[in-house]
Amino acid sequence: MINHDTPQQNLLLGALPADQYECLFSNLERVPMPLGEVLYESGEELRYVYFPTTCIVSKFYVIENGASTEIAVVGNEGIIGISLFMGGGTMPNRAIVRNEGYAYRLRRHLFIQAFGHPPGGHYDGTLHHLLLRYTQALITQMAQSAVCNRHHSVYQQLCRSLLQSLDRLASNELTITQELIANMLGVRREGVTEAAGRLQKAGLIDYHRGHITVLDRQGLETQVCECYQVVKTEFDRLIPAYRNDPLTPTVRTVHTPESLKANVVHLPLKRTGRRKPVMAPASTGS
């Protein structure tokens, strides 16, 4: 996994004033986020919030027959755990790592404290306002995804998904199978095969054994529907770009992904769908 990251690569953390960052997030833990790792299931309450830096997490909704659709993606622009500051406690969806990398996590009680009025620190509402603006942008992404899935072709949806990934990664290479893409878009694998073949034939991507390399981003942007730009414009408007110089506070690194198994508190809530894995590490693809 890529390990040349700092907490401030997450745009929300990077937008905080230095004194607030030092005071509020001295307890950040750096954790590996392996492909296919489930951060939470429907109805489970998180013990941590996560600030991705070099990974991408998909939010999936799974219906009773096991079928699934991606409703949002979260990368270095966002946070996993909005239910903890919105007051709901849980979410009716599943969060799974779709591009491996790293994230920084903060224990639930420390995050809630930071979101409110941290003792001993200067509070001016910066974090509060950042997270509310991010939530608005996330709602826009979810709504536009629903429109796109209903009205646009698999070809256009695939273009949108690839561009959204590129916006959140430092590389133009993605490790992803056609089966995984089909689960994300909620379509048949044959439709993904046809769409990926068209993109490869046009010279926009190279697809081989579960790896996609985007060769022509500008060309990809000419093929995508308007949904991509609607969401990107809203994120650019609401989420400030990285602006702080890198800081070097003490951040504990958790070296083993086994620690991620303690992410959630299990609650006696009714689930919205079956527990059926939709994303699993795979070294090959069609």
C-alpha cells in the first residue's frame, strides 16, 4: 500500500487551522485500509470516524435479494462516520474499501468532543461548519447518483465512476474487476464488459486482469454525462482545497488491519438486507 501520506492530505483535516488541528486531533491513528475491508454494515454503530487520505471507500445499499448499488464514494475529500455528528447513530448502508490505501481514524468519543466544544482548545466552529458543508456535498452526490443510475447508460455511468476515482487518487491506475464495477453500478456484468470494451477501443483506457489504466482523462470527460460535473462543482464549491503546510504531530500508526475488526458496536437493529459480500479482493478480472 502507498504510505507517503499525512493527515492533511484529507481536505477536511487540511482545512483546519493549525492550532485546532494540533489540539483536537493529537489522537489520530493511521490505519491501513485493505481492498474489500468492511468498515461497517447496516445498523452498526462506529467506534471510530475515518478520514481517508490515499484510499477510497464505497457506500453500498443492499436490498433483500442481495443485489447492491453504490450510493456514494468517499476519498480524501471526506469522512466516514457522518452518523456520529448528525445524531442518527447508524446508517442503513454498508461501507467497504474499494481502493486500498490509508486513512486516519479518531475514536468516537474524541470526535464527538471535538465536534462540540473541546476542553482546553480554541473553538470557533470551523470543524462543525466543514462537516456540515461536506454532508451537503455528499447528499448532492447521492441524489445525482440516483438520477444517473435511472437515466443514463452503463457506458456513461462507468465514465463517471472512473473520473470520481481519479479525483480521489494520485494515480491513473485502478485495481478493479468487472464484477466489482457491476456491483457498484447495480447492473449486469455483461453491460460493464461492453462499456469497458468501448472505452478501450476508443483508446481512453487500458483494461487488463482486473486493472484499469486511464490513458486519456480529457477524452473520458467528453464521454461522461453531466452528473459528474454537477457533483464535482458542488464539492469544489463546498470543500476547501488543501491549504495548510504539512504538520508533524505525533500520530500513532496501527500496523495491522486486524484492528479494523473492532470498528463497530453491534446494535440490536433490524437490517435492511442480507449480509452478502459485494466486494472482495481479487487478483483477476474479465
